[in-house]
Amino acid sequence: MTIKRTTIDLRENLKSEFITEKVGVEKARNIYHTKQNVAPVIDHVKKLKDNITTPGKDFRHVAEVPMVIYQKALREGWHNDQKAWKRWLNDSDNKVFRTWEGKV
């Protein structure tokens, strides 16, 4: 099996890797993998929380979504689904990305 890797460092915290594996004479499998260090995103969220005094009633910043999560939403087909984003935003596992404590 022959493997070809191409790594792209888009920013210091986001790395994408394209992998092509030959699995036969005429067959190949392509894999796209992205990793992101989300610590800077979490630090940014903490700073935003500290600087937001009173969020507006109709328009408020509720979260910072890491690029790898948006890419996952694209792959899985829920990037335009408001209900899916609300579920993701209201999930307690994603609380570290929230700038506002209320329910979306």
C-alpha cells in the first residue's frame, strides 16, 4: 500500500492533512483530516465573557465555534440547520465555547 501525505498549516492552530492510500492496482482511498488546538479559542471566549457587561435582548454574541466543529457540521450536513446548532450550543459539553450563559 502506497501512502501520499500532504500537510497544510493554515494557521498555527489549524492543520489539515490530505492522505491518499493506494489499496489496489487501480483503487485509492482519500482521507482528509483536520486538527485544531482550541486552547486559543477558549482563551478568547474567556476574554469576551469578561468584557461583555450586559448582552442585548435581540442581538448578542453567544459563542465562538472552532473551525474543526464547523467542518464537522459541513461533513455531517447540519451546517445550515438552526436546530442542530442550538443543540450544539446548549450542550453542556460545549459550554467552554459559550460567551453567554443563557439558553439559545
